[in-house]
Amino acid sequence: MRPTGFLYEGALVALLPVAVSAPQWREGGLVALVDRGENAERRSPAGLRSQLIRYRGYRTPGAQPPRVTLPAARVTLLLGWGEPLHIHRGSNRSGAVEHWSSMVAGPQTAALLAGYQGAGYAIEVEFTPLGAHTCLGLPLNHLADAVLHPDDVMGAGWTARITERIAVAPDWHSRWAIIDSTLANRLADGPPVPPVVIEAWHALWSSHGALTPSELAQRSGRGSRRLQTLFREYIGIPPQTLSRIIRFQHTLKIPPQDYRSLAELAATSGYHDQAHMNRDFRALAGRTPGQLRPLADRAALAGAGHDSCFTDFFAGHEHLPRGYASPGTPPPRCGPAGQAPPPGRTAPTGNGAPARGTRR
């Protein structure tokens, strides 16, 4: 099945392969149909793109493999109905588990592992930190590496009111419209961000995180301590931490043809050496560049939607060979219907793994 879409406010709304059932391979041939759920994505309205990044909506038909969410210098509002999201601190299952039907997740400096164990719907709204400060109206250092209930920020009953409206909406297009109107009003009435912070934010992104705190202070005309205070309030994390995250994300997006080795990738990305890059990747993602780059490359080939960052992937897929599909994507074409996959290949099952009894 091919992704489809429609135009909304001049932007293409991507409908990722959705809802329908797809035939699955098992030993012995083609068997039952499997509900893959729904995924939809839409870029934020044109007038709000400095504050909002994108909307993502999905329906999970049942238990799904957890996703690893990587640091990307953004704030996420999750509105869900049905099975709550199960969050593990860190990029493995060793941390404490939290359960959230709806939440606000601030800028994260380490990976999170989150997934659903049952059926439900959810919408994710991704803000820039500057947009989140204006919309939420609180200093973002209170959200750094933290998760809060939306009512703690928006006021008692806010989450139930908006969730009830989007839950009864007939389609994603209608849900996006509700989100648009609700957030546009809050952004229009929220506190403005000082121009010096906006300029410093754009300077770091345009340099791919290469500016040092002293260089940034010199550009902004503010002292380093003053800049640290402004960043903690309006972005949630200090400039040097933001620089590390921006450089990490830039490293994941460099086209593979632009480097011949990981050492060259490190030099191209602004790290001192490959060891420096490895340490940063381990600290931020719990994984190495050699594990994450193939995933980022596959995501780029599949189409990254409306996002300029590589933000998440299904846990365990850093160990899968190239060509394996993530859960929720259609299986690769393995031959005409009713025929076995070509010799030497194993068609994936519904969870992205080879069928039982086959070799990896």
C-alpha cells in the first residue's frame, strides 16, 4: 500500500499506510489479515511554524513494540484516549515505568522508551521550546527532563475538554482543526519571547551547534551568565546542552554519500574526534553512531514527513538488517500473491521479525 495524502492550508497532509489489514506471511503461505492501526501526520499551520513543528496522530489496534524517542530540543504535548502510554526512563526497560494518557514532555537530554500495551488513540503536538514557552506560559526549566499532566500547566479540566472534542471528531482532518484553533488562541495570548533569545536560538541551529557559549554570548551582546538564565527560562536547557543536541541531530541527518567513515562523519559534524562523537551519542541516545545512522538513513529514504530531525524508532530495530519494515508499515513485496518469498529471503511477520522456525 502506498502512502496517500490531501492538501490542507496549502500543505500536503501525509496519511501513512493506515488502518487496513495486510496479508502476513507464515510458513506454509499467506494467512490471516492483521489490523495495522492508523498513522497520520500534518505540518503545523504556516503562521505558527516558528512555534509548532508538526502534529502526529495514531490509532494502536493492540500492544505495540515501544519506541525510543531521541533528544531533539522540543516539547511534546500528548493527548490520548484509550490505553495509556507506558514510559521507561532511559532507552531500555530497566527504568521506572510511568503511565500517561495525556502529558507534556519537556526538552529531554536522554532517550526515553515508550509504548502502548493495548488499543487506543493519541495525538502528539510537537513545539519548539520558544513556542512551548508562549503556549504553556511557564519557565521551561520546570519541564527539562520532566513529564507533567497538561492540566498542571493549562488548568484543571483542560485536557478532558479538548480530548472529548477530538475523540468524537470524525477524522484526522477534523481533529487537526480543533488543535489548530485551540493552540492558535493560546499562542496569540501567551507571553512573548525576547528577541535576543530568538536570535540565539536561530544562531545555534544555523551553526549546527558549532557555536561555543562565549561565541554565542558575543553575538548576542549579553554576558554568558545572563544568556544561561535566559536559555533556562525560555528553552529549558543551557546553551552548551542545546548545542550538543543540535550537533547530535545534525550528525544523524548528514547524507551518507557525504562521508566515507565514522571518523570522517565526526570531523564533518564538528566533533573533536570519533571518540568524542561516540561519547555524545552514548550519553544522549544510549547507542552508537554505527547503530543510529542506518536507522536515520532508512527513515530518510522512507520519507521523514514534516520533520527535520530523526526523533524516534522502534526499539530493537538498530539490530535489524537493512530492508526490514517497522511495525505499522506494509511488508515488502515478496512475489505475487500466494507465492512464497524469493529463495534466500524471509518475509517479515506482523511484528517485523522473521516467522517462527525461520533463520535470521
